[in-house]
Amino acid sequence: MLRRAAAAGRALRWGAAAATPAAAGRRGRAWSAAHGLFLRSPDRGPRSERAPKIYTKTGDAGFSSTFTGERRPKGDRIFEALGATDELSSAIGLAAEFSSEKGHTFVEQLHKVQCMLQDVGSNVATPLSSAREAHLKRTSFSEKPVLELEQWIDSYSEQLPPLRTFILPSGGKSSAALHFSRAVCRRAERCVVPLVQAGEADPNVAKYLNRLSDYLFVLARYAAMKEGKEEKIYIKPEL
């Protein structure tokens, strides 16, 4: 029981379930690809006060589980993509902390993006080749988040001066952290695209990451402008 509860920790980090819904349901728990583990409600009786261990040892042999119950090598491209989106969320979290210290109002948008990345992970962790209808209902990814990003991009772009040359990641801590997040986002997109092309993930996931990198770029420039920080431009070095 403790091992299964600990596996939920990985589910929360990866944005995907670590066991099949049926197996969890038999034990009074519901596994969710988007939200990890829903613990038994308080009115169902007392639970052990012992905290579950974070480690399960089930991955020691180099394999992990998808939401559909498949055991795949940890080097599988699904887990590469999940790791990249997890890293992206962490990078955005750091950028949000820097931005919050400066009083930027877009921090709530960044928190929403982090939640959306959990849903991205849920979709990636549900390979279509082995997914049942019940899986797909819980992990589908629509185009609405993509359209929302486009609205945000347009709103900030209208307030920025024209971009006439290449700029370097700079413009203060908030801006630089957002630029770093943008670069991580591009890598996450490169990991997800092969899955989409292979028919294993929803195309909207790749669209979202593509648009997200644009959003982070625009937001980095906006943060620098609001803080009165200078953006460093590219100057060809003299050799």
C-alpha cells in the first residue's frame, strides 16, 4: 500500500498516473492522469498516520509505467518527453518567483501554464497505441489552451517596441529566467514532436508547446520593459 501511495508522488511530478485506474479503484483510491492521487475522503474512516515512502524501488531495473499500464524503459521517448515538460515547469516556477518579487501581474498566467503542463504530461503519458476510451477521456488535450496563449501573446506584443535585431537572453532576472524557460520549452517540443508524428500523442500538445515558447519570449521582453532593464542585442564579434 505504501509503495502504491509513493508512486502517486511520481504521478504528480510527471503529470501521469503510475498504475491502472482499475487496480487503484479496488483499494478505494482513484488514479488521475491529470491530478495524481485522490486520497480517500475523511468520512471513510481513519488512515494510518505513517507517511508513505517516496521511493518504491519498482523502477530500479530501469523501467517505468505509462498511464495505460505499459512498462517501458526509462530511456523511452515518452519518458524523455515527460522529463522535459517536468523540467520546463520547474524553470517556469523559478521565473515566476523572480517575477513575483518584481510585482509582475502575469505571474498568475505562469502558474496556469504550469497546470497546463501537467495536462500535457498526462496526454504524453497516455500513448494512443494502448489507450482505451476511458484513458482518452481523462487525458485529452484540446486547442483552447493554444488559443488562450495566442491571446496573451497578442496582448503583450502590442505593448512592446518593434524588434529590429536579435536580442540575447538578458533584461534582468525575471526576463533572463523567462528566456531560459523558453529554451527549455523548445527542447520539450522537440521531444514531443516525434510522439505526435508517430500517432502516440495529440497534435494539440505540440501546438501548445510551440506557442508557449513564443509566449515566453514575448513575456521576457515585456518583463524587461516593465522593469526598465536594457535588452542586450547581438553584435557580431570582431575577430
